[in-house]
Amino acid sequence: MRNLIDILDLSVEEIDELIKVAKSIMKSPLDYSKVCNHKKLATLFFEPSTRTRLSFESAMIELGGSVIGFSSANSSSTAKGESVADTVRTVGCYSDIIAMRHPKDGAALVASEKSPIPIINAGDGGHHHPTQTLTDLLTISAEKERLDNLTIGMCGDLKFGRTVHSLIAAMSRYKNNKFILISPEGLKIPEYIKKDILEKNNIEYIETADIEEYMDKLDIIYMTRVQRERFDSEDEYNKVKDCYVLKNKTLEKSKKDLCIMHPLPRVNEISVEVDEDPRAAYFRQVKYGKYIRMALIMKLLEEKDTIINKTKTNEEIVSDLKCKNPRCITSIEQELPNIYVYTNKVYRCKYCETINELLT
Ligand code: NCD
């Protein structure tokens, strides 16, 4: 079964092809208006969403298909204690493809292991958000006319911001991209992104807490919201909630062709005065999201019978090692096996990728 759980499930060539198809849909949408006739998309949103859910739904409708689903965990059988696996097995009897958002890291992977139809990860906790990344890549390709040789500033909540994690993974595969990672101390990028993506691929990156320090060097500034819902306490959130606000003044030294992005929703990370700046691309970014999701739905439905074996040779069940990440799907679904990927002498949870130590 072909799923999209992590942006790295797609090769660079496949991403380039999706971007090409999305651009062709933008030019002649009517040519695609019957492609998904008699097909159904199910949107299973266990967590709030405006753009992602509605763009999936309008994408399917514009392809001639139809949509079923729910937009909160409370209105599904999850409220009665049903597991993710049982929910997707059930929905798989009514539809052809699922877009799913869940508050726990790794939930989409669990779903894909049991689903009879393709699963698209529409955000799993603070972990990944591959379709936002496809949206971001189409935006960059349309606005900057390239995906390589870019200096990209990522600013705000780099710890819990799933869109940041997926975008770094994607942009690291194009030539000569550099990252300026701007965050307060407590919201720095997770170790696994630094080690497994940036350092492993020799990608240049700088960590700083100062948004203005490298502003004149940036081709893209990607602002993010502090992810209030992922904090352990309101006090912790209050300490960092207003860490950055992008204003016209902050942009004084920036390049004339800077591209200002944000996955949205914004709380106050970008002052509304910036909206008038022609370089503000965040509402155009929303529009690109629908077209790339149309291209993705078409691709996954076409390739739904492709067999992909994602089991890694170094996967191990360590029955007495419980993942320490409180936001991991294994923390609420007790019957899931404790599976780890063992590399470089560490056990990494298969579902959320957190590094766990084995007590000896
Ligand atoms: C993002 C998300 O849900 O991770 N929003 C989106 O999908 N466009 C960003 C956020 O919620 O801050």
C-alpha cells in the first residue's frame, strides 16, 4: 500500500513530479475535474484544523470525488476508547483514501500498518506534517523558481513545530540549501533532526535566538506559531509565547526578493502590517496547498496497489522499554509493541523517533 507518513516516503523525483502536476492543475483545473469520480476521501481529524482539512476536502471535490469524515475526536468512537487501528479498519470499508490528523506522534504510522486503504498523514502530534511540506515546496518553487541554493530562516517553535521538521527533511535533499534556525533556548530543533538529517547530510546550519542577526542573508523566512497544545504546563508556554513578532521594522535589512512564509494559523508571530508587503506569501501558500493535495490524492489512488515494505532490518522489540516521550502514540495505546530502531548504539522509538536509553 502506498501511504504518505513522512515526507521522505517520497523520492525527490516524485516530489518534483507532484509539483509539476500541481502547476498543471493550476493552469487547467477543468482537465482534472472528473479524475476521482466515484471515489471517496475520508478526513479523520482527531485534532483541530482549518486549512489542512478544508483543503483536502476541496481538493477531492474539485477532482470530482466526494468526502466523508469527522473533525474532532469527541464526535468519533475514539471518545468510547476505540484504537486508531480499529478506526481506520472501519473507515477503510467506506472510502478509498484517508487523510488523518492526530495529536500523538506516530499515530499515522500506526494507522498505516492496519489500514486497507492509503493513509495520508495530515499531522501527527509534534512529529511530521508532510502535506504542509508539499504545500511549502510548491510555494517555494512558484515564488522563488527553485528549490536549491536557498538560505532559509526558520523561526519560532522549532521543537514542537511539525511543519518545520518535515520541511527541513525535504529541503535538505536539494543542493546547497542552508538553514538559520531561530528559536529561544527551550524551543530548539530536536536532536534527531540535527543528527539524522542536517549533520548526516552535511547541511550547513546555524542556531541563534536573534531574528535580526541573519535577516539580510535570508531568501526565505518561515515563521511558526508556538504550539501551545504541546506544552506540559501553561506556565512553560507563557514563558515563550511571544518570543518573536515579525514587523516591518524587523524586515528593514532583508532582501528585496525575500519570501515570507507561515503554515498558519498565526497568533501574533507576524504583525498584520506585514500582510501588505508583496513578499508576504502566506495566503498564497494556502492556495497552493489545495493544488498539491489534488496531485497527491491522484498519485496515491493510482499507486494504491504498490507494495512497499517499510520494516527496517534493525527493528527490534524491547518488551521492557517503554518509550519515554509522553506525546508518543504508545503512551495512549498500551497494546502497541515497544518497537525500536537500533542504530549508533541507541534505541529510537519506531513511532515517534525519540531516543530511549536501555537501563543496564
Ligand atoms: C500547522 C499544523 O497544524 O501543524 N498548521 C497547518 O497545518 N497549516 C501549523 C500550526 O498549527 O501552527
